[in-house]
Amino acid sequence: MARVLLLGSGKIGRMIAKFLTATGDYRLTVGDVERSSLERMQSKVPVDVRVVDAADGASLRSAMADHDLVISALSYRFNPAVAQAAADCGLSYFDLTEDVATTRAVRTIAEHARPGQIFMPQCGLAPGFISIVAHHLAQSFDRVDRVHMRVGALPQFPTGQLKYNLTWSTDGLINEYCNPCEAIQEGQRIEVLPLEGWEQFSLDGVRYEAFNTSGGLGTLCETWDGHVRELNYKTVRYQGHCELMQFLVNELRLNQDRETLQHILERAVPVTFQDVVVTFCTAAGWRHGQLVQISDARKVYARVIDDENWSAIQITTAAGICTAIDLFTHGQIKQQGFVRQEEIDLETFLANRFGQNYVTEVTTRFAQTTTATPAR
């Protein structure tokens, strides 16, 4: 039985704990600085709990004793310290970060990984599952031209002018809306501005908008550098959201006062568990001399599990990291060093007991071929 230390007992941490403990294959200890949150977790899920201060290296190392791997479901700012403690203690490391600088720090730490020890950041929805889908589509061409990734966690019943509810970390949301975004354009790796690149599209009769946000590409720019003309990631929202966020972030310059922006959002925008996760990935390239486009579109809805309401973002994010952990513990991904999300095969992911949470009606099915070779 794998011994897991889960750091963070918030919305996503609770879903991770429920998924892993339900299998009977994992023994979990949940660590958090807030005792009340731990008590709530323990009342719902059969786990051990302990108070852990992620800002204290000694507290982290003490908690990691007698565990095989650690999951960080904390804010991205704690992850480099958690990864370093994992390296020191010989634990494999998994996180959910979308922050580019954090991933680079984890990658540097992973250079000293021991045999059987991996470091796998970005294991959630985006980056995470969408990276696996995009890589899979891109590989299906003799020569790939462009890959577009679109992801949104949206309220099923939007109200107000923002047409948005908080569904996950406000800290992470602001990070995405304010930080520079990676992309490949005309074969060149570039940075683009967040909240720019506005576009609109329809899916299942619903009109959406999409715009640049930071972090969603994960490591795909590096993987496909020199092998694709265009690669980009945009966040999906209902129409009208982007213009209002541009006013807050850029015109009122709250990108320079993120604490105030967080306070405004958390005070005025309600949390919802009635959400839907939309993923829409489109790739185009050449097969047998013909330019062809293929797409993969999915919608995952909130649902009741064991008489408890769980949001779509909880389900999809936890399913992503639990699948990565399950594949690792069963020897289905490499066993040392830094692991990119796109190193997981899509069909292997979807066949996994946790990955099956992403098995929904796909708007367009496609024949699988694997002839393109990305940079390594």
C-alpha cells in the first residue's frame, strides 16, 4: 500500500483524499496548517491528519517521514519548498501548479532525483489533462501545423455581468489573469499578454469567448518547439467576462495590487459547486499531403458522489493528479526525474480508474496515428 502525504485540505485536497482512499490502495496522511480544516477532512474521509506548516522546512521534513510520495494541493508559492523537502527525504512529488516559475524551480530540484523518485508538477486540468490531449492530437499528423487549447471552469447557471463564479483558488485565478503567457507563433516561442487574443466560438449551441491566460500550456512549448507553427492556450468564459476583467486588471491597475483584486473577487463573486468544465482542443496538420483538422471537446459536470456535492473542477483536477499517481505507482510512467504531463498517453490516461472521470461524449472522434516526432 502506497503511503501518501497530501498537503492541503481545501476543496481539491478533499476530492483527492476521497478518490485515493476509496480504492483501498493508498494510506493517506493529510497535512495542513489549519486544524479545523483537518478535522473536517477526517470527519468525511478515513485519513490520518497532522498540523503541517508548509512555510517551515523542518515541519515539512518531519511530516514526510515514513511516506512514499507527497502531493501538494497548496498555493503554488509553497511548492518549491515542498519539492525541495521531498528531494531531501527521497519522496516522489506531485503538484497542481499552473505557475511557470514554480515549475522551473521544481524541474531544477528534480535534476537530483534518486532512482524511483519522480517530480511531476502541473498534474491537474490545465496544465495537466489538456496537455495530454493536445500532445495526442499533435502526434496524429505527418506534420503538425497548429494546436489550440481552450479550457474553462464555468458556472452552469451564470448570473451578473461577469457571468462567473469562483470554483477554485482565487490566488491561482489572479495568477493566470496577470502573468505573461507562453505561446508559439510562426514557429517562434514568444510571450503574449494575458486577457488579450480575444476570440469567440460555439460548442453544443452555447456561445463562449476565450482569451490568453498564463500557465495552461505546461511544458508543451518546449516539447513542440521547432515542430509546430502555432501553439497557444486560452481560458474559456461566457461572453462579456474578458472586457470586465481587463477593466479591473489593466485599466484600474489591480495587476499591481493583487491583494486588493483578491479581496474584491472573494467578497463579491460567490463560490459555486454547480459548475461545468469545458475542454476544447483543436489541431491541424498534414496527412498524406492534405491539410486536416481534428478536435476533442468534452464537458464534465458537477455531480453527487456518496450523497455529497462535488464540483466539476474538483472532480477534473483531482482526477488528473490521482491518475498520474496511480500510473506511477503501477509502473506505467518513467520512474526517475522530471516528468512532463505529455509523457502520459491519452488512451492510458482515460483507461485509468481516475481518468475515466474525463470520459464524456467527444464532439469529434478521430483516427489515431503517431508519426510526428516532437523535440525532447
